[in-house]
Amino acid sequence: MAKDLLTKQTIIEDRFTIATFNLFNYIAPPDAFYDFENIYSLQEWQKKQAWIKRYLSAVQPDIIGFQEVFSASSLEELVHTEGYEYFAVVDEPSLVDDYIYQDPIVAIASRFPIVDVQAIKPSTTHLIAAGISTDFIFSRQPLRATITIPHIGNCDCYVVHFKSKRATEVNFTSEPPLQVDVVAHHNALFGEWRSSMQRSSEALLLKAAITERRAQTDHPVVVMGDFNDDLYSPLLNNLLLTIPTENKTNDVSCPSLRDSYFQLTDSYHLYTATDNAPADTSRAATHYYFNKGSVLDYILLSDEFDAQCLTSLYEVANYHTEDRHLINPIFDKDSHSTDHAVVSIELKLRN
């Protein structure tokens, strides 16, 4: 019996799971999101809570990045009952009026110790270098949690929720005044442009912050969240950018001279590059707009999790998109779930 328990514990320590979970307006009644009519009834709230618990029980992620959190204390209580001892946020939603809130936040829960938590603030130096106004702020404050993971030690886990594609409100004016239909066109045109530039700037500034932090600490990196766009679009591909270093080496004592040292890679592609993925693997959408699906939710990893890297410790053993509630919903169970799929990856210690 003791040998069986030891073997089971070893298996658990040699694998762990990370998930990114957009909760879709997670707010406990009697508070409301955005408008006074948006209040869950007790039954609706219980259904939403139950759906989250079922997911956590079924998938058993060890680290979870959450988005669209209004009621952080309720979420902390829920995940604690599911075995997550560690929980953190770095911001709070905005109170609009009385009990109405906007600007939901991100959060992180972990079964492993969270030893440090910080908000990611844009550096003035980075803003000036990018030609971005120095009063720039993230649309949702990203967080960085340093988590102590078996075999790997401290790992920096970032949770993000980039600006949506919804057009930023613009009140276009000109002299002399333009026709009403031209003004409406310009409001939409410039509003969408501003949203795109905000999202792209967030990705750029995040990558710069991650790069500097990695150079300072040598911590492995995980980035998870709702990117609100295709990762491979011109607006976000700064996250994947790597600059070849001069005098590159595979010498473990000089990690920052590896070409891949500052590289972040889509965990899905790390998975399909291994023997763990079936030959017919195809990527599922994580969000649907009417009947058009797109991938908006991602988990990115540094080269410590890349099986192709000589210095890696873990590899991606599984990649899962929980989307049944989107493509084949059951009303009694899924009516108050989420409008995103939940993405999870299993990481396995390399032999």
C-alpha cells in the first residue's frame, strides 16, 4: 500500500495542468455588471457556480488564470473549496453607480505556492521607445504571479485579458461639420482603429516586461488569457517575436545567449510537435460569433517547456479545449456557463 501511494504521488508531481478560463461576467448578486438589469437571480448564480465547480473537478487544473472577474472574494471562496490554497488579484472592478460595476479583472488560483504577485505596469522607457503616450494604461490590468512548481522552482505566470475588438467610443468632430453618415462612419472607423492599437500596444508592452523580468530572474514563463484576437495577427505577433542573439550557445550557464531564451511559443504548437499528439489533431475554436469560430484564448510557454529545446524540463503532454457548452449545450447545465471555451494543457516532466 505504501509503495502504491508513493508511486501515485510521484506521478502527480511529474505532471501538472494549467488552464485559462474566461468566466464571462462573474459577479455575485445583488451586484450588477454594466447595467442595473444585469443581476443574476439566486438560481442563475448557483448554476454558474456549479458549472465552474464541475469543470474544476473534471479537469483538475493545478494553475488557473481567470478573466472577467467582478466578484473576486466569491471566486476565491469557490476555488478554495475545490482545493486551491493560493489565490491572487492585483486590481478591482470599477464601481459605476451604487451596485453596478464595470471593468472586470483577472485572477489566478494555484495548488502550488504563490510566492509573489505583481501588477504589470507599462514602463515609461518602453512607452517612449514605442512612440506611445506616457499616460497609456492597460484596458485590464495584467498580473504576474511567481509560483513554485515541482522540479522547476519559481515560474512567472502572467494572466492577461487584452482589449476587445469592440470599437472604442469616439465622438468625431470637424470644422466645418461633416454629414451625419460620414461622422457615423468615422466614429466606427477610428473607434476600431483605436481598439486595435490598444490591443497591439498591450501585447508589445507585456512582451517587453516579460523579457526584462526573465533576464533579471531566469524564471520560466507562462502567459495565459483571453487575447481577443488571433495570436498570429500582425497586432499580436510581437508576443512571439525572438531576436537571434550574437555568439549564440546552448551552454546552460549562459541561458540568455540561447536564441530561444526570450521566445514564447503557443502551447498548442508545442503539443503537436511532440509524439503525444494524434496525427489527426485539429485546433478547436474557443469563441463563436454567430456561427464563426475563432481562437482567442491561449497559453504561451518559454523554452523550459519546449521538447525541442535541449535545456527543457517539461513537455506538453496534452492540450484540451472544453467546448461542449458552446457546440452542444444542455440548457439545464450550461445556460450560465461562459461564452468561451476553457483551454488547458498538461505538462509532463521529460525523461
